[in-house]
Amino acid sequence: MIKYKAEDKGITVLLTEESYTSGTSFLDNELPAKENYDKKRRIHRGLFKTADGKTINADINGAFQIIRKVFPKVTADGIEGVVLAHYCGKSDLPEYKEKD
């Protein structure tokens, strides 16, 4: 249903699977692959620890790793033409309203 609705609005949908994305590190530039997977780095529910001890929200890390499966050259600086950023807080953008 989401794919149909997105494509109806001209949005390209790329389907992928999420294996090895929760136990590999986006910030360490690891590919989400079995040889890099280490479930021990999920140190607490919702918290992931990188090789150098940095912590990142586990869901954010996993989401970026899912993006990396589709765009292997993605970095924390992004992908040319694609915005990769998360937002926390109140937006000053106008409220989105769906067209009738």
C-alpha cells in the first residue's frame, strides 16, 4: 500500500531487507554484513556503542545501515543529492496537510 501511494505521487520506492543492520556500526563505516556483525555492541535497549566508544541511538544506527545497504558509499556527510539528517525538536516548518 505504501509503495503504491508513494509511486502515485512520483516517489521512487526501493525495497531492501535489514539483516545485520542492528549489530554493525554506521559511524565506523562498516558494511552491514555478517562478518562485521556483533550483537554485543547493543549495550542497552536503544543504545549502540561504536568501536571507539561513541554511543548512538540504536534505531538511528540501524536506519542509517539500512540506507547503506541501498547506497553503499553513504557516509555521515550524506549522499550527493540526498539529505541524511535527523531532527529532534519542534519544527518551524508549516504543518503538513494532506490534499483531499
